[in-house]
Amino acid sequence: MFTIRALTFFTGSISSRRELEEEFFHATSTLIDVEKSLMERGYKVFTKRVSFPGLTREISLKLIEYGGKEFLISTGYSKLTREDIVELAANGIYTPILHSESSSPEKAEEYTETIIEASRRSLLAATKIAIGFHSKDFITPYFPDSSSPGYRLIGISLLYPRILFEVLKSTSSLGEAFRVVFSEIDKVVSIVKNTSGLNVKVDYSLSPWMSESVAEIYEYSGYSLLDPGALYYTWLLNKYISEYSNPEIRTGFNEVMLPYTEDSKLLEYGERGLLTARKLLYYALTCVAGVDMIVIPENRDKLKRLVLDTMALASTKKKPVSLRAIPVPRMPGDKVNLGVFGRVTVIDY
């Protein structure tokens, strides 16, 4: 059975604290009901999330009162100061930054300062901030780069590397493996829709969580991420995601994701000194999240240049790209404690 990685309620528009309270209560009640229906049918929900449509400063800061372990919260694409972004992130609120202006060293420096300030406040605070290089109407259940379109909707993403791996081993056909796995998603969507009474969208991205490794699938198939051919295999995986997913309910990234600290095989590569930020950025040529959750030395100039490279890549690729970095006052090869992600090896630029 699937694990639903993210069960996300996208709220309606909000213009007052009262509307915030009402919408949050409705969202959480709905998510609890949907989770119950899914669990009764054998599915597990990994996280429940509430994504807001971009809020005023006053209303955004009110979210700190709603933060907790049961529900993850995103402000959506709000116009906030650096200080507000850091304060929200330090209090556990996901705060996406939408890159809506022309790319420039000055803009990259602004993002760099925000990331470093958040990381100095708390390493986990930096994990709550992402820079999204895409249009404002982009919708995904994946945090931090998530914002409601301003009307109620349920978004889901699935944790399926292990199931895909098992089906792949039994069929020896990558396309057939995706067909089998994605046919199960239709059942999940039906349950969520019938319980919530809302339209449901799916981000079909192939994303890892520790031992549910995406990088492991590459190795099994003979296309290690460390060797030539990795970009081809990423393209192939993305091709099948596009081919076998349902375009009527598809939303978000719908590509391979390679977040460094969330994949046990990538963490192993990092510990062995086989990964760098530039190599992960190289992967992003054909996948969405090659620059996600990277733990790197705190170096303003190098981080700014990495942001500039990501800007250039996003502009060239013409597909949504996000960047999430955790700069730390350590050297490559050192380890830092990253909470739920465990002890993580710092990689070089």
C-alpha cells in the first residue's frame, strides 16, 4: 500500500484574522476526516499540511500560533520582509519566496542573506525556506514551495520509491512499473474526493524519504548518479511519469526529486565525499530538486553564485525549479545535527 507523503489542503482567500481562524479550522477538520478514510482502507498518511494563498504581514505572523507537529503550514507567496521570513521559519512555518523579478547578482545576494540569516537562527529554519523559480499560479502539495491558488482544493503527493522498486524487479519494465504504481493512485484520489467533497490534484513526482531511496533505483538500473548516463535515466523516469500520470489531475513538479538530506543513498554519497552542490545542480538539468536540502559551508560569495547558477538554469530549462540550502559554519566532510534528518555530512560547493 501507498504512503501519502503530503496530504495538503489549499485554503480559500483570506483577508482577516477571523477568516484565517475559520479557514484553518475547516482545513484541519477536513484533513483529519480524509486521513481517517484513507487509514480505514490501509493507506498511511505521512504528513498533513495546510497551504495558504499568500497573506498580509499581520496575518502571516498570526500563523505562528497555529504551528505544531500535527499540521505543517505554508504562508504561500506572501510579501514579507527578511526579518518576517526568518521569524516565521524559526517558528516552524514554511515560507516560500517567489522569484518574480529579473535575475541579477543583487537579487541573488538578497536571497543569500535571507538563507544565511535563517540558518544562523536555526538550521531547521533554513529547511522551511525555498526560492521558487516559476510563475505565481504554480500549485504543488510539496513544501516549502507551496501556495494556495485562493480556492479550496486538496493536493496529494505519494511516497512510492520502494513500491516502484519492487514492481520493477518483478516486471523488468520501467514503463510497466509506473503503470502499475500509478493505477493505485486513482483509488487514493477517489477516496480523498469522496470524503472531502473537493477537487483533488496530484503531484506525481518520484521523491525519496531516507531508505525509500530514489538514488537506489538508479543504481539497480545500472545508471548510478555518480556515472555518465544519470541524466538520461532521469529523463527516462520523467518521461514515464508524464506518460502514465493523469493529466486531468496532475499539478506541480511531476519529476524526479533528489533532495540531498532526504535520500539515504545520497547521504551515503555525501559522507564518502562523492557529491558537491555543483553536481546536484547538474542533476537539476533534468530533474526538479537537484538543489534541494543541500548542507553546505557558510560562504556568502559561493552561495550567491550558486543562486545565480540556479537562476540561469531555471531560465534555460523553462520548467519550475526550487532551491533550498542550509549553510553552516563547518567544513566539507564535517557533520551537523539536522533534527529529524539526523546527522548530515556537509558537502562542498
